[in-house]
Amino acid sequence: MLIELKKLNKTYQGAQPLHVLKDLSLEVEKGEFIAIRGASGSGKSTLLNVIGILDNYDSGEYWLDGRLIKDLSEREAAEYRNRTIGFIFQSFNLINFKTAVENVELPLFYQGVPRRQRHEMAMEYLDRLGLKERAQHYPNQLSGGQKQRVAIARALITHPQLILADEPTGALDTVTAREVMALLRDINRSDHVTMIIVTHDLKVAAETDRTIHIRDGEVVLD
Ligand code: ADP
Ligand code: MG
């Protein structure tokens, strides 16, 4: 089992506390290709952020690859995250003043990989994603689909066990969305990377092996 959530609860504190995840339990095996669907505001991004160790939860348990993820220090969380998890976002989250290849190199920079080596690895991944010729382009010189492929290369370069994608096709046209989904599927098969993809798009969900429905912070259908 790669992911085990046991009766997870999370409340956003504030003037009006909001109980977002409610006794949520979920198990994900290594190598699964999963969609998470649910209405806007149902807690999908919150769930993904908890799984991605970007955010804490209040009660319950979160086991990732046999390790209890609870009360980690900032440093431990970042360490574990960088080693284990890759992220893909709807808005790509590329750094605009860095070229495509520099964006892809970034996670390796944080891991202390020497400059030349990380450049070579980044070029390999760009090549794999069909973007070798675009390596020196800046994000604003790339199409949406190309930007997302750069972001996928960046997510893959650390060989994560798990890729978390929050509406990865949300900003793309239908044809490009299909291409990106096909790419994620290929990567899932060839690299045995577990993929969890948040989407409101039925067609995108239909291309995965399993769809988890979230309503009001609870799993209603799996
Ligand atoms: P989804 O991704 O399914 O649209 P979210 O997980 O983003 O849902 O949000 C779930 C609920 O929590 C929403 O009502 C949202 O407004 C609220 N919310 C999300 N993030 C925060 C936050 N940082 N602080 C307070 N409330 C939040
Ligand atoms: Mg969301």
C-alpha cells in the first residue's frame, strides 16, 4: 500500500471554522492511476495538499509508503516531499524568468545535484516529452500544452513514487488535454509512478482506472 488515510479530519480555522475533510478514509496501491472528482469546494485540493505533505491535518492517520506522516517538521516534510512526490498544477507553476530547461532542473538544484549533471538530466526529460527544441524558451514563449509538458518533466526528474496533479488539464483545450492524459498514462505504465489526478472533467476521469468521488469532504463513491 502506498497511501493509507484513516479517518482523516481537517478544519480550516478562522472566524467561521470550516470542517473540510470528514473522517475521510482511502487506500491507494503502488502504481494506481486514479481520478478524484467532486464539486467545487468539496475538498479535493485540500485532500491533495494533505497527501502531498503541503498541509497538515487535525486527526486521523496518514501513512505514506509505511511511514506515518504526522507532525513532521518543516524540514522533514520538505525532504520527504522532494524525494517522494511530484506535483502538477492547472496553472503549470513554471518560473517565468527561467527557461524550460532551468525550470525542469530546479528540483535537482534543491537536491544539490551538480549543475552539469542536472542540466543533462533535464535535457533528457525534455527530450522524452518532445520538447528538446524548446529547452531555451521561456514559459511565455510556449503553448499551454508545452508548458504542462515542461511541468511534467519537472515533476518526473526526481523519480517520484507519486505524482499529484490538481486539474492538470483545466487550462487546456480538449485535444491538448487528451495528449497530456495520454502522456501521464504512459508515464504511469513505464515508470510505475502512482498518479492521483483531481479533475472535474468526466472524459479525463474516464481515462483513469479508478474514480474517487468526494462530496463535502467525504468519499461517497469509489
Ligand atoms: P476543491 O478543490 O474541491 O474545490 P478545496 O479543497 O479547495 O475544494 O476547498 C474546500 C473548502 O475549503 C472550500 O469551501 C474552500 O473555500 C475552503 N478552503 C480552501 N482552502 C482554504 C484555506 N486555506 N483557508 C480557509 N478555507 C479554505
Ligand atoms: Mg481545487
